[in-house]
Amino acid sequence: MAKHETPLLDQLESGPWPSFVTDIKRQAEKKPECWDILGVLELSYKERITHWKHGGIVGVFGYGGGIVGRYVDLPKRFPGVEHFHTIRVAQPASKYYSTANLRQMMDLWEKHGSGMTNFHGSTGDIILLGTRTENLEPFFWDLTHDMGQDLGGSGSNLRTPANCVGQSRCEWSCYDTEEACHHLTMHYQDEIHRPAFPYKFKFKFSGCPNDCVAAIARSDVSVIGTWRDEIRIDQAGVKEYVAGNYPANGGAHSGRDWGAFDIQKEVVDLCPTECMWMEGDELKIDDKECTR
């Protein structure tokens, strides 16, 4: 039975999409402290202010990062979240997991915390939401000794580097993003775990200019793969594409009639450095002007 009346939050269950409110209510049947999460959020919606105090310093012995302190400013009213710290666990390169590893992680979090998670933070890391201070060291021991995994970065340190799937699954990757990410993660362990910077700092590795890991938007050092030497053009392929013999966007637009493909309008004119042009039925590129 619900511990708090939550009419505002209940509205978020009425739409066509999955609701985090429903998820938290389900988890609260096993972890009663989750009812207080809903109570705090309902009060914040009603009063339009946060009831989480400034984080404060909390962590595990020897580390300055990896734990984000969370304390509610109404502990008597919401005792279940008097302490509700966030733990950041470093993700593997490309975020590859086995189901066995995920089950072990969830069992560990049910044992020491609320069971609520976020996969993943915008920086990376598995985000484990909600535990008390006295549970931090036991969780850290089990994580490192039983699972062989480590905390990620938080605060004013090097945040856990992240990468796209790279050459492990993508034909467009121009370099081994997993190797680069893993190497720098291991090299900068001290900077990840012990904050020494005035502000956070991030590396991200994308294998090609598609930038699937959003390195440009979400990092301080963006390592983005690109080609070497001059751009090679398949002129026969260009002719087939212009003639409409190749389906636009790999066939994703099938069933929609947007008219004939216009290479001048849809490709050449969209080049930000205006380095492309057509000579008859051949595509030309001024390589020194291409920023890719």
C-alpha cells in the first residue's frame, strides 16, 4: 500500500508511455524506502522547490570520486531517504555486458541499496540510485572483490572515458575505439578516482564522424575517427543514386513519395564548407576544404 498520496505523480502514469512512477511503485513493494522517493518528488512538484540538500562529501576509503552524496532536507518526514547516495560504477568499453554480470550487479544492489538504477549516465557509468552511508564500504568490497569491477568518476576529476562500439560491430569505425578508451582509462586511474581538478574533465571516443557517443557535445577531448588522404568517390555509384536505382537512406524511406532525389539540393548545397560540386554527372570534392 502506498505510503504517501501522490496525485500529481499519478498523472504521469496516465499517458501511453512507460512511466518511471510505475517502476518506482513496483520497486517500493520490495524496498519500502522507494515510497519516500515518491513522497519527496510529489512535495517538490507541489511546492516547486527541491528537497534534496547540497550533496556534501561522502565516499569510500582511498577514493575521492565515484559516490555522489544525497541527503533529503526533511529526514523525519521521509526517513527512507535521509541518506540516498548515488554510486557510479565504471562501464566496460562499448557497454558490453553479459546477462550473468548484470544479474550479479542487480543482486548486489538489491543487497546494499534501493535496487533503482539508471543505465547509463550521460557521461557513462552505471548509475545506482540510493543507499545509506553505512552501506558504501560493504558494497565497494563486494563490487571489487566478488565482481572485479570498479567505481567510475564523479566530482572534479577525470570522468569515466566512454566510446562507441567501434570496430567490434561497426564497419564505419576508422580506429579501435575500445582499445583507445581502455588504454586511457587504465592509464588515468588516479585522476578518475581522486579529484584534483577545478572542474570535471571528459574523454570520449567515436570511431567516425557520425559521433554515436556524442563526443563533441559531451566531452572536453573528443577523439573522432576520420579517413586519411583524399576522399575516394565511387562515380558509378553516384550515377546510380542520382538515377534513383539505389533506395534513399538504405530503404528507410520506402513507401513515402518525396519526389526524385536531387543531389544538388540534398547533398551538395548542404555542405558547410561548400567543398562539393557537380561537373556534368560527376561529383567533385575539394579535399583541402573538407572539414571531415
